[in-house]
Amino acid sequence: MFKFNKFLLGAIAIAATFISCSDDSPVTETPETEPSSFAVWAQLGSWPNTNYYIMGVSSLTEGSFKLEGNGIDVTTVLNNSVITKGGFYYFYNTTEAKFGKYKIENGKATVVKEFPFTYMLSLAGHTWIDDNTLVMVGGVTGGKAVNYAIINTNDMTVTRSGSVSGLPTAPESHPLTRVGGDIQYKDGKLFFSVIHYNGSDYTLYKQLNTLAVSYPDFAVTKTSVDTRTAGLGNTSGYYATSFVDEAGDMYFITSWNGIADGVNTKKSIYRIKKGADILDPTYYMDVEAEIGFVPSSGLFMNLGNGKAIIKYMTSADVNAKTRFSIINITTGKEIRKLTEVPEAASSERNVYVEDGKAYIAALSGTGKDYIWIYDAATDKVTQGLRLEGGYTSFSRIDKLN
């Protein structure tokens, strides 16, 4: 027994000497980094000298994160008007007249596929027919038509394109047409709105035209008219202005508005019921009259179970800060304001909603900001991920997988 142990100890000593001689550096294991589940978009600088950064985080509910040494600069590839689906980004680069599919991986935005795209002047609205069929609508030079494109995002091909037929006739005083970002697909049709404007002074004709449009033919089958506003939903890449709820009803906000008859038109919420092709004549919400503040540009999201979150401006100042309100979407009445979330700098799509919870990136200007989590089921707000650094704005929160 003694001889066996002595031999074993000798072997171990020789092996240790061999390892020491073969590698004088200590052996260290590289820690595995936790994969990112979400992308928080931060902006630095102001237009036109804006840089866009994506911060990949594993959780929105805990921990801390800072841009320095971690953020991905995507300025030369993407901006925050992207469309997201299934872990991919889709982007219409109007400057270079191309449309592309991109993936955030290995610390950068990589190109899956790009192709020339000139079917519309710019993207106004988009919606998904299914997981692989993207519909986009937009205006054309001269403002005399609304164009569309249907894209198969699997192989990145345009399967159909053209102009929407049967648009309402523009009045002589306001001969140009603008389309909004409030598009949705329900009951086998597309629904979106157009307004008319004057190209010399850009005043609006005070009339909202909400269209039911056949798919995939893109022919207007029904037009609803309302004269209480002339607004539209903001561009859907940057903003969120419409949704179809669990009951199959569509809601949208006219968050982009202008001057009609000498005054700013109202920012209003409308509904189209499941199975219907026209605006619900029993439903109308003047948002400012209900919550006491003017809605901010384009953030109106469904929380489920009859609740929605909306962002509003806290003053009439051009650099007004913003806060959030929860509304009962079925009745058009405010439930309460989220006073727990600090007043924050304006931004675009700085809220992500999943499973009845709203994750809100609020830029307080203190250098230490947070994701705030509103749970619609409990009506409670909690503090989540801390974001450290000095940013101009938080423009998006997206799920990466």
C-alpha cells in the first residue's frame, strides 16, 4: 500500500512539473456572457448629428447597464424607424433607396439581405399579414397617390406592389393626400387613414378618411368620414399608434395633426369593431379633454383586458417632457396617471409591452435612469433595470428573440 501511494505522489509531481513548464501563464476560464434578450435603443446628439446605439440586455427587470464599452453603434446601418419581427430588424433606407433585413449578433448589426427599393417616397405605415408577410404603405412624390408593397420576409422578395385604388377624391382647396401609420390587418382587410392638405401652406382639410382596403388587391371598399379631426397616426416605424385587441376591435390615435381652419386639430382615438368596415359611430375619445394633457407623438399601446397606455406632454413647451396615462380603452375613460414614473424627456417608442406589462425607459436627465414596469393586472409600478450614462433619448425597446 505504501509503495503504491509513493508512486502515485511521484506521478502527480511529474505531471504538475510538466504543466508548469508547458505554460507559465495561469489558466483562467473565460466567463460566458449571458445572451441579450432585449435591445434598448439610446440616442446621442441631436438631428442631424445623431448616433444610434443598441444596448443588448438580458433582463429589463433587474441589474444595471451602461453604454460605455457595451453599446453597438448602428448609425451607418439602421436608425430607430426600423420594423422588428422574430429577432430581425427590417429597414427602409430612403437615402440609399434600399430595403434590408438585419440581425444583431457578435456585437454588430449584420446584413441578412438588402435589395433596391423605390416603391414609395417613405414608409408611412406597416403591418403584418402573418409572420413572414409584411405590408408597407407610403406616399409618393407629388402627393397624388398612396403606394404599397407586399414583402416575403423569408426570401426578402417583393411579391406585389402598386398604388391603392379608389382613394377618396381630394377637394380642390387641398388637393394632396397623406397616409398615416395607423394601419392594421383585421377580418381579412387592411384599415388605415388618409387626409388631404394644401401643398403651398400645408394646412389640412378638416376631415379624417378611414379606409377599408381589400387584400391583396388594395382596392378601397369602404370609406368612413369624421370631421372632428384631420390627424393621422405617426409613422409606424418610429411610433406605435394603433392595435387590434383580443376582441378583434381596432383602435387608433390621430397623434400627428396639423392646422385646419386656423387651429390645431384634436388628437383623438377611434375604434373599428370586429366584423365592421367603418368607424364605430358610438365611440370617440378626445384625449386632451379626457386626461387633461395633449398626447405626445405616437405612443398608444394595448395592455390587454381593456387597458391601454398612452404618453402625454406635461406642458405646451416645444421641449416638453412626458408622462404616461392608463386608459380603459373600451369606455374611452382614463383610469389613472403613472405618477410613479418620473417626468422624462420626449422620445419615440420607449415602451415595450408583453404579457400585460409595460416596460418604460424614462430619461430623467440625472445620469442614472431606469426601466419602470407597470403591471396592468395589479395596477402597480416597480423599478427595473438601471441605465447609466448621459443620453439624448431612449427611442426604442425591442425583444431580440
